[in-house]
Amino acid sequence: MTDKIKPSFYAIIPADVRYADITPNAKLLYGEITALCSKEGFCWAGNSYFGNLYKVESRTVRRWLAELSKIGAIIVSDTTTNRHIELGTKMSAREDKIVRLPKDKIVRNSITKSITTLNKDSEDKSSQEIAEIIDMFKVVNLSYKKWFGRKDMREAVKRLLVLFPRPQLDKIINFLPTVNASNKYAPKAYTPVQLEDKVSAIKDWVATYRQSQNSKGKDILGL
């Protein structure tokens, strides 16, 4: 039976399920079930099918199905030979309007458009954040403005954002004037590229600096 299973291109997880007090994987399983039920309104998929799909044991699948049954999202009926799953009556009226779309192509185009919009929004936000961080380097280098258009500087900022949460990175940059004004052995940085190259040494230097100042409390870099 499982080799004939052909789920729809799309899956639906309504708000009633998304915000239900069940495990995230149970919600994901519900989406898979809607994809399988999109044609007939029910499916025959067994625990082994879902287990192979999500690389989990059958008992895990049974637990997820029990969670969905408990909130009325699905109705499971077992026979001597098969297991029948259909969408719960609480969800079916809403699901019918959404799942029975005329063509997968319509849904695919809508999903593609949404992803493109999300990617653009993410890129715009990322570019704004990179510009904000480069602007912070004006405290150590008056030539900072020409770095906005330099790929190496922007890429260095991107990698720094992967290494550090934004608040912590801000603290590091704001502390650079103190580091740069110190003795000749301090690991100085005046650009994003230099900071990326020396950030570990700067963190070590700050720890030593704080010890020498007999400071107490949390490290200035939040480490």
C-alpha cells in the first residue's frame, strides 16, 4: 500500500494545529497527512511509512498521531488489514476550502512568490544591519564611509554577525577605541576585516585588561 502513496505538492497546517499544545513534529506530521488526504479526504499510510519518511521509530509516530487525535485534528480508524486516517471534523470544513485547490501550479507559484518576498526582505534587513555596523567604525577610523561599497568589508561584517549576537558585536566595536589607544602590544583593529582577523586576540586582551584594572562583574564583552 505504501508504495502507491503519492502526496500532494503542498501541505496545510492551520492555526488550530500550529498553535496547539503539541510537539512541533506532530504538527509537521499533520501537514504531511493533509498532503496525503488532499485527493480523497483520507489516507491509508501506516506508521512505517511516516517512520521512514521522518527517520523515526514507529512508536514515535504513534505518539504524534495520539497527540493529533487528542486535539481532534485527525480521526484514526484501525481495521484488521489497514489503518484509515482522515482530518478531524473540527478542521475539515476549513481544510476543504484550502486543500482542494484547482492545481498544484497555483500553489507553487504562490509559495515561490512568498519565498522571493521573504528573501528580499531578509536581504534588505541584512544590508541595513551591515551598514549600521560599518557606521560604528567611525569611532576608530574616519575613512569608514568608503567601506560601505567594499565587498571584503561587508563580507567580514556578515561573518562577524555569525560569530556574535548583534548586542555583543556592538560592545566589541565600542570597546575598540580603548584597545587601540593601549600599548603597542594590544591587538588593534580599525576596520571590519581587521576585527574579524583579531577578534579572538582582542577578547583575550580585554580579559587581561579587566584583570589589570581589578574590575568586577560581567566581562565587558558579555563573555
